[in-house]
Amino acid sequence: MVLLDGLGDQGQPALGGSTPLEAAHTPHLDLLARMGMNGLLHPHLQGMAMPSELAHFLIFGYPYGDFPGRGYLEALGHGISVEEGEVALLARLLSVDTRGEHLILEEDDPQVDPQTCKALQAEIQYYSHLGVEVEFRPMGGIQGILLLKGEVSPKVTDSNPIHSGRPILEVLAVEGHEEDPRAVKTARVLNAYLVWCHRKLSKHPLNRERKRMGLPPINALGTQRAGAKRKLTPFQEKWGLKGMSLASVPIYWGLARALGLKAVPVEDSGDPEGDLKERLILAHQAGDFDFIHVHTKAPDEAAHTKDPQHKKEVIEALDRAMGFALDTMAGDPEVLLVITSDHSTPSSGAMIHSGETVPLTIVGERVRRDRVERFNEVDCAQGALGLVKGRELMHLILSFMDKAQLQGLMDSPSPRAYAKGPSKPLTIKEPREENYGP
């Protein structure tokens, strides 16, 4: 599964109304589309803007309600152990302005040198309130993981408003958990901690020095996306496939570890073509695995620059790398090649991600071939796959791999999506003298 993160887009006026993918020269992806079966994919509901980690979770066939939260997955990706009953949140240093009784976000991504950043983070590393222990774990730069231990719950809202000019938000118990004492306590502790952080950071000599130099103070902490450990069916047990994930971003390492896939960290060099080709080569050589997730963040990062032309050029670089998949995988009868994305990332406008569908191509020996000529968000809509939802994709993959279970058969105590699930053979023993009735 080659997953081009953030590949989808909206029609861009700077490109004559085309998406960057439509406008790009993509001969290899187009040829793969002509070789395969095409459609559109949305992990959940059309129009719903999805974060990458939740989109992946759904694409891998897991229920929306079982998602453990980004904070937990990010912690796993950074090698931070989160035990049962603990809560992990994303946290980052911010620059705020005090207006009356409120803190107004000035900069969500303030520029700060590593030494200053470490010193400020050390100032707010440990906190305790109402029997809850709070620890800030740095993750590089201004970012970190906030780990909560005690009678806590992940059912709380974010404090980071993300957009400049908005106030830092009071943490609340989420709807349906307003009477949950753990959620209420977690919110109270976080609010107290955030106020404490602001006071501690504001008084720090380094911030006084930044003000003297005309730099914005690094004087607050923002939190978001609380998560906690959940019991999840391992990927191999769920789908009958031994899985591997090749990715360069810790959130995918954490997701892989949570689902029982082998996480293989790779690095981004700044060369999208070379990076993707290297990952495709590694996938091609990974003979011990049945399912390999090959990920690149390059289209998403290009879109976040809000330059449609730049995203178009990155897509063209990735297409050149896909020449390797075309030459070595597409004609191999033992390989099912799935090419798609997790979500759309608009390369103009204010949204972080948008809710449009993304193209999907599946190439394999017994895959139906439709009449689609080009790989993009519009042409793939004419394909034989139609609209595929996240919960459906793994079932399609099993079917094309000749591994799908006929529904209704019960060769395992619990239903499995794949054929020949775990079972227990009947043993023939010498009969004991037992009374079986008349």
C-alpha cells in the first residue's frame, strides 16, 4: 500500500481550476491507473476533514470508536510508555498576549533556539495537583508529550486554539462526560497546570531577555488530542496478514506499534523522489511480510506551504519514484499494489485538511481493469471501484489477494475476515467408557 499523504486537493485558481494532481505530469501513476481498477476513497464520511492518524486507523480497518487518540500514538512513536489508566496529550510552547483575564495566542509556532527551548521546558516539567502527577516530555523543538498519572481521563477538550488571535481555551470534559469525575478532575488539573505554566514562563529570565531583544515571549503551553491506551485487535489477528510500516514520522511508528505492525523508521532527506524510491525498494525486499505500508508525507507538507505549484512539482517527483513500482511490482503476480492517500490537503485557503475524497488505484493479476486513463481525483471517479470507505478497503484487499472468508462460515470461534482463520483440529482418541445415554 503506497500512501501519498495529503495527495488530494481542491480546485486551485492558480492552476486554472485543476488540483495539483490533475495539473501534474504523472506518466507512471497514469499507466498504473490504466493497468488497474480505480475509484475514490474517503476514510469516513465525505466532506469530513480527517487527521492523518485517524484516517490511517480507519483505512487499516479499525472502528472509529476504537481510536486511542493522537496523544497516545505520538507518545508510542517517541518511545514513551503510556500505562493503562494514564493519559497522554500533545503539548507545545506558545507565545501569548495577556488581555484582561485571557491569554490570546500570538504565535502557535514561535521561533526559539534549542537552548532556550530546553530551559523553558525544564521549568514546567513536573507538576502535581489533586493527586494527579503531570510530566512534560520534550519531543524536539517546542513540542512535547504531557503525561498524566492518577484518576484521569482522555475525555477532555483541547486548550490550543491553533489560530492566532483566539484565546487559549479552558479545558472541559467532553460532551457525555460532564458528570464523569475523572474527566472533570482531568480538566481541573490541566487548567491549573496551564495557568501555572504561564506564570512560571512569564517570570523566566530568558523571556525577559527575549522582550529586551524585541522577540515575542515563549510564555504559555497549549494542549490537544488527549489519548489513552486501548485494547486493539492486532493487525495480523484481524486481517491474517503480517504487516510492516515504512514511514518517517513518529505518529506512524506509534500507530504501527499500537496495531502490531513492524514499525520501520526511515528518514526524509528533502528529496521526495529519492525517499519514496528507497522505501519502495525496501518494501520490494521485505519478503517476510504480507502487507507493507509505504508512506510519504511529502504531498501534505507541500500543500501546507499554500503554494499549489510547489505541490504539483512534489507530486511529479513522487511520480518519477513510482517508476520503480511500475517496473518491479505491477507485473508481479504475487503482488497486489494499492495506491491512494489518507486525506485531501488544500494548497490554498485557511483549512489544515479538507474533506474531499482521494484517488484510489489497485493493480493486481486478477483485478478488474476499467477505462480510467489518468490517476487523479476526477478521472478515478469514473472507475469500477466507485466510492470506497475506509472500513471497506482491507476487505477489498483480502478479496483481491484470494484470502477473503465466505461470510457465514465459522471455522474459528470468533468471526474472521480472512479464510482459514485460527481453528482447532478434531483429535481422535480411544473412547473412554462413558454413559452417553440410551
